Amino acid sequence: MASVFELDSPALADPLSYSGGERYTANLFWSPIDSAALGVEVNYNTIETADGSEGAGWRLEWVGRFFF
């Protein structure tokens, strides 16, 4: 999955307001046995503020689900 956003900030907006960014996501789910499922998701995000500052970050999430 991927998404991109861009905002038009008003001239008097806070300099730290969002002006744009990108997000990329990949996930994988695996069911090793019928009563369990395991998953992992990786996100990479970028952001730009109204004053032109930029930043980026990674996020890793995982999940385990067991059926009784």
C-alpha cells in the first residue's frame, strides 16, 4: 500500500502545520496451523511542514491471533 498527500496551508498557518507527506506499508500474514495466525507490518512515513522542514520514520507492528 502507498499513499501521498499534499495540503495547501493558509498563509497565516502555524509553520509546523502539515503540508505533505508519503506513507508506504507492507504486511505479511502467516497461519502456521489452523488455530493460529501471525502477522507483521512495516510502515515508512515522510512528512513536510509548512516551513519546509522534513522528517521520516519507520514503524514495525506485529500481531498473534489464536483460535480456541
